[in-house]
Amino acid sequence: MSGYRQIEHTADIGIDVEGASLKEFFINAARGMSSLMFLRCGNVPSPCETRHSVSIKAGSKEELLVKWLEEILYLFDVGGRVAIGFEIEEIMEVELRGVITACAFNPEVHALRHQIKAVTYHGLAIKEEGGRFSAIVIFDI
Amino acid sequence: MDALKIQKINDYSWRIPRFGDMRVDGIVFASERIIKDILKDQSLGQVANVATLPGIVRASYAMPDIHWGYGFCIGGVAAFDVQEGVVSPGGVGYDISCGVRLLRTNLTKSDIQEKITGLMRELYCQIPTGVGAKRKDFQLSKYDEKKILEEGARWAVSKGFGTARDLDFIEDGGVFNGADPDAVSTRALERGVNQLGTLGSGNHFLEVSFVDEIYDSVVANALGLFKNQVTIFIHTGSRGLGHQICSDYIGVMLKASQKYGIKLADKQLCSAPIRSPEGESYLSAMAAAANYAMANRQMITHWAIEAFEKFLGLGPKDHGIEIVYDVSHNTAKFEDYMVGGNIKKLLVHRKGATRSLPGQPVLIPGDMGRYSYVLVGTEKAVAESFGSTCHGAGRVMSRGAAKRACRGRDVVRELKDKGITVIGASRETIVEEVSDAYKDVTDVVDVCQEAGISRKVARLWPIGVIKG
């Protein structure tokens, strides 16, 4: 598994995510969500890459994950930017600092697959087993 | 949910008897055929979960287009005592005040049939549908965005997008009372400021259709509908602003649920007492989002009319485009109902359900390849479903399953062969929205008719659809 895979839902869409560490899990979740939103279909270099610092505190690991993924929606809805790279500089149970690299949406390079409205808490429970983290995340579209 | 059982009440309604933490029964409006589909997913479990919330009155209801959602199922209705009950963002949905507007015209199918492709292209140009699509001639200021959150469709009319008459044909007169822009986060405002007047994606659409069947000629006449008449359906909601408000308040309500000791069968049922700071704050933000949604549909209506005028070369007296009605599916409203012999004010959550008051038009879109319906509300709905009925067809197939079912098929060509021209921003979305993925809305509407919670007036058939 590439760290995530798309899963079926009657009305919406989701991903089954895993990672060998909490950091890797959060990065894979972001990559998975981005893959549901965008398809890269051209070889034109990404124009005007920008780096966006993210600093989040939450009440639970699940809320932290939701807020982290919501940054991808925010970048797209507000700035028309496609999140293409994800770094976690520091992550603790309910806090993280990271950077999202984004580029301007370019119809020659990107196809919009799904316009995700929200990251839901539906069935969201981050499991840890043998040091590996996993969860199913459902998105409202 | 192993203890969940269903009992048939009659041919069109079923009971989930109370068990466990349920405070009331669940009641599902469905036929034998539809209940078999419903049993395939978790929606009945969600109906039972809603019944555990404090202050719920009479029953946790579900309409025949029910399918599983977040906390509440889609197609769920639940009313709460204002003093003892709770409000839950999950009972309204992420797309606050997603709704449908129907426009009538003076035109008949034969007036536009040969020109439909050009007309749909013009509509697609005029109404922002794709990613980042915006009208160059419209820029919303932050000041005006806040005014819209308070004034709804009234703001749009005051700026020349429509007429004062329009407001009489929108639920609540086009303005949801109690809105407070200060209850809306900066992030929600940022997401909304560039999206007013846009259709959105997924199951949102603008559809040009014609009236192909009249069931109640008296009501149809009163609504200005006649056979072969061209009509326009618009389905959209509060866009990123509403979605963000819901997300923001789910965070608030998760904490509030702990604070007020509300036991949650599902995190997405997180809630707060209606008469609490958190509850009142959510309701005022929800009202703001509802106003945004009604203004959104008002803007799109204005540009749709411009598209008709430009492409067909007709003026208002010729095309006669007017609003029949505008309804919302995802809201929580304070309404009065008879409970235990007394009139009580309740907070009625409708998530993927339409208000169905006596004499009120009820607009039920089907999928893009099949019919839609105009119905009218009934006294029986007031008595038996807190004035509620279905909202649409309801999905039966995941998007992945829809894509697999369409492998090797040209869905756009199939629709064209049926006389329906589809233009969409995303081919993937068009495939995912194929008719196979939805219940037949006729089955849904017939259950509501037989159950007496709404009554058929007319059927509409699509000839053109634009999708984001």
C-alpha cells in the first residue's frame, strides 16, 4: 500500500490510511486526500510553488487530523492552490507544526477529481498497533 | 445495533421500536422495495442513534430517500423540545441550506428543443461552475458578504439581482431570522467570499426541463405550471462558507457534549442544549449560512435569466421566467406543533428532507437522466412527520461502483440519445452521477404520496443539465 487507498461510501468518498509513525500517517492522510481532489495530468512544471506553515492544536488526535486535512481545503478554496507536498516538522498527540507546499491550480496540469466539502469525523478513530497508525477518513463531497 | 428490529406499521411506514438508549421509536417512511435497499447500509442504525439524543420529541424520522450520512442519516428528521432538547450540526449537514429552486417560463419544449445545446453552453458560460470559476463582473466585498449573511436573498434583490416579488416565493421570505455574522469564523468568510453565485460540484446542478405530466391541475394552475412548459431547476447550497461553519461547530459541539454530559452514540451527533451559548451560537451561524445559500440561488437565477435572454433574444415579457418556489433541505428551524394536546415550539432538524406544510410547493429533483417532481405539502405531514417529506432520489451506489458500472460506456452520449444534453466541468463527476447510482425518484415520491406527507402536482423531464 502506498500509505493510503480509496474506499467506497454510498454518497461520499474516503481513504484507508496507515503509517509507520504518527508523522508518516499524517503525511499519508494528506497525500490521500489530495489524490482524491486532484489528478496531475500534464508534465508542465508546477508554477509558483509556495510554502504554507501550519501550526495546529486540537482536543484529540482525531481532531488534529481533521484540522490538518482542512488546511488542504482552505488552500484550494481560498487561494486556488493545489497542495502537492506535505512535511511534518513536529507532531505530538494533539499538536503539530508542518509545511504544505502548494502551487496554483493549472487546468493544463491538474484535473479536479472531487470538490471535497469537508473532512468528517464519521467513524474516525486513529488506531495504533505495533507502532503503526491507521484510520479510515471519510470526506463529504 | 444487533438489537435493532424493524416492524411494518403499514405499506408505507415502519417502526424501529425503542431499545437500549433510544428515548423514542424510529419511524421510516418506505415501501417494501425501498426498505430492502435501506437495510443494505447503516442508515437505520443512524435513525436509532438520533433517537438517543436528549429532548427528542415523538420519534426519530426517516424519509424514503434515506441513506447513511454523518451522525444523522441523509433523509432524517428530528424535532427537539426547546427547553430540554439539543441542537446538532450533524442534524443539518455540512451543506447548510442546500436546496432547490424551480423557475417557470412562458416557453414550451418546442421553443428550445432545437437550440438546447447552444442554450446549455450559454448557461455554462454565465453561471460559474468549474474550479475557480468566477464572473469577471462580480466581486463581493467583505462588507457585503456580512450583509448577505444577515439579509439573504433580500440583499441580492436590493442590488438588482431579481425583484421584490421573488422573496414571496422563497422559504422564509428569502431571509432566515436570527443570523449573526459574528458567529461565523474568519475562515468560513474567506471560503465564502469568492463563491457567491457559483454552483459547486457533486450532485449540484442547473437543469432545464419541461413539464411532461400534470397530476393535480388545480394546484398546477395555481403554481403557473402547464404541460410542455419549460422549467429550470437549480440545486446548490451555502458552498465553502456553510461547510466551514459546520466543521467549526462540530469542533465546538464535541467539547460541548462533554461539558453538558450528552452521551453520544456517534461523534457526529455532537450537540449542545438549544438554550446554551454554544447552541445559540451555532443556530445564528447556521442562519447566516442559510442566508448565503438563498442569496446564492438568487444570483444564479439572475444569471440564468440573462443567459436565456442573451441566447434566445427574448425579453422578460416573452420568456416570463419567474420563481415557482425555493426550498432548503438542510436546516434546523423553530416551528410550532401539537404535542400531547398542547402547541409546543420545537427545533426541527431536517437533513436531506424538505419542509412540507399545507399548500407549500415541494420540489424533488431526480437524477440527471430522469424525471423530477413538484409536489405540495399536506396537513398529514404536519400531523405525522413534523411537516416534512423527502428531498430527492437518494444514492444507492458508491461513486466507485458507479464508475465501474459505467466502464466502457459513454454516459454523455447515452443521455444525449435520451434527449438530454449534459455539460459538466468534470467527466468523472458526470459518470459518478449516472442514473444507476440513484433510487428511482418516482418510488420515493410515491411513498410520500401514499403516506400522505406530500402530494404529486407535476412531473418534469430534463432536456439540459449543467454540472460543476
